[in-house]
Amino acid sequence: MFRLQGSKVLAVDMTGDTVKAKNGSMVAYDGEMSFKKLSGGGEGLRGMVTRRLTGEQMAVMEVKGHGTCWFADRASEINLVGLQGDKLYVESSNLLATDAGLRTGTTFTGLRGASQGNGLFTTTVEGHGQAAIMSDGPAVALRVAPQYPLIVDPGAYIAHQGDVRQSFQSGVTFRTFLGEGGGEAFQIRFEGDGLVYVQPSERNTIAGDL
């Protein structure tokens, strides 16, 4: 149902089913579609609005119909992630759309979330189906194996899936080497067995300057 047209446009072919997507991300459609704006707390993507300590809400729309709908957001690169009963952890700002077979919610992230300026919660997506996540530049999926932990800059992190544990550790970044860091820097350490998605561009975070 989900397919890419180029690297920055998601096409969703629908036959009466439902897709949830970031509000305002629809750029075109054919056939007959209905659109419903979702907001507030509760189940599904709407649960994401509880994740920010600032109380900022992320509006989500529900699209249902017959035809094809195209989605994009600020020319971001789009990556398709298939889930087979497992769980995907993704920053809500990087989640573009999920199909009807997936459930979404929130989970506590603690210091990692606070370090990224994103609050203490992140979005979870689980079930059987496809999700579309966005990145600033082409994303790379890096494997975490039991004997090979992975260290990631918080600003480059997008999402992860699998049996993966994460922790925070002090360290250095390239900005520290270049003299641009304002103090001790932090990194995310992933251990276990799974995938971590990173982008080739760092968002601004508190972590590099704590």
C-alpha cells in the first residue's frame, strides 16, 4: 500500500482502508477521499500529543477512501519501515504516516528525550504494517548486534526497532573537536539486537552543550 515516488514523496494506494498521517502533509490525491483531523490525547497517533513537556500538540489527520494519496513534508527524505509484530520507536517529528494495521502510543525516554529538547516521551509504532519516517538527508539503518554496541549522536538519531536497550553516556562529538561545543557532550549507546536509523544531518540539541 505504501510506495515511494522519488525519495521525498510517499504514495499510498487505498481501497477503502485508512491511513493516519501528519496533518498538512497531503500534497495531492485522486479518487474519492475523506479527511478528518485528529487531536487531543488517547489511543493511536493522537497519543503523541502527550509527549512534550511544553504541551505542544502535534496534529494528525485520518485519510480514508478509494484512490491514491500523496504525502510529503518540507522536502524531507522518506523511508519505509515494515513491521511484523515488532515495535518501532521514533521521534514524532520524524513520523510521516502509518497504515491501519499499526498502533501508536508514547513511551518514556528520560534523559535522552530531554537532551534533544523533545520532552521526556517518544512515539511507539507496533503491529503488522508499514510506517513512513522522515529524515534530513537519506537515512541509514545501522545494525546493533550483541557483541557490537552502537554509539549515536542524539542529533542524528531518528528511530530504532528490535530488541535494543539504550543508555546515555558522556563522550565527545565532532563539534567538540572543532571547538564548537560548550562543555561536556553526551551520546546514546544502543545494545542488543536490532536496527537504529540515523540521518546525515544533526538537529539542534541540548546534549552537545551540557
